[in-house]
Amino acid sequence: MFNRTKSDEVFGISSDYRKISYVDRGQIDTVLQTYLGRDVHIALRGESKCGKSWLRQKNIPSALVVQCRLGKTVSDIYVDCLSQLQIRLEIDKQDSAALKGRVTAQGDIGIKILTALRLGIEVEKVSSEIIKDQPAGHDMNDLRFIADIIKKSGRRLVIEDLHYMSYEERRKFAFELKALWDYGLFVVIIGVWSQSNMVLFLNPDLSARVH
């Protein structure tokens, strides 16, 4: 008996990557894999529904994906990302000069990551749950701390639909990208914008750091 494929499993719009429908246009998969192995941020841009997310899903299946929405802030990106690693990030303050807050491991994955970073945190059992706390500190060196957590997870940070963030938040994140690059954390950014060098326009210091 033959397995029949339904037409809607091949054609139409889907949020999930479909192997049977996927087409590697211009060997872009090979190009993406090449740059994933280099010390650069990657920006995937293109019009809506052109296949950016499928490209990401196929080539970075275990990514930490942060979906931007209207009103999303840079702080929200970090909170969302770390929550996927079972780590709660509470930010008390973030501006151009400071980042204050606290992280709490809320599951085995988060505990293993923080323990692997040798933070020397005491373990406390409350209601049969293991909780770990670590003060985040008082300056932008805390961004290194967040970067180290994400790197230790072994997963790539992907920011989807960056264009939904306000101009000011996009600009702020462009400057954060420079710092993240300095800390060895390389991010994939996906969005709809017309300029080929949008992130460089937001922060010229990203020259040669974003492909």
C-alpha cells in the first residue's frame, strides 16, 4: 500500500518546516551552514512568507527562538531566551550603562547550566523543587553572564521578526549585538526589511561582524 501525500501537506502556508515542500534555492543552505561555523552574526532578511523561518528550522533545528511582537523590548528577549533554558531572569533595571537583576534556575536544565558555569550557588529545596539564585550584578558585564549561559546551553540564539520591535528597541539591540559578539555569542536575526545593511545602519560598529 502506498502512502499518499495530501495536497495541503505540500502546498500552502505552514509555520512548520515541511521536508517534502522544501527547496534549497541557490544552495542557500550550504551558505548558511558555512556562516554558522564562523564568528559572525547572521541576518536573514526577505519579504513575508518567502521561506526564512523554514530555512532556519531546517538548518538550526535546536535553536533558542525568541519571537518578537509589537512592544517587545531587549530585556524581554533575554527573559524569553533564558526561560527556554529553565532559568528565570528578573531584570530590575536596564539602561545604557547598567543591567541589574537576578537569575533563578527552575529546572534540571537550568541547574546544570549554572552549575557548569561554577557559580558556587547554594542549593535550596523548597516544596520538592530545587531553586538556585545568583545576583546578576550592577553593570553591563552582566551581559557577558547572560551570553555565557546561552553559550553553555550549546544552542544558537535566533531572533524572529525583529522588524516588529520599535525602532528604538531595534537600535538598542544592535548595540547589544556588538557586545554579544565581543563575548563570543553569535546570533541569527530574521526579519522583513528593505535595506541589505539595516543592522549596520543601526550600529556601524557591527561592520564585518554581521553577514
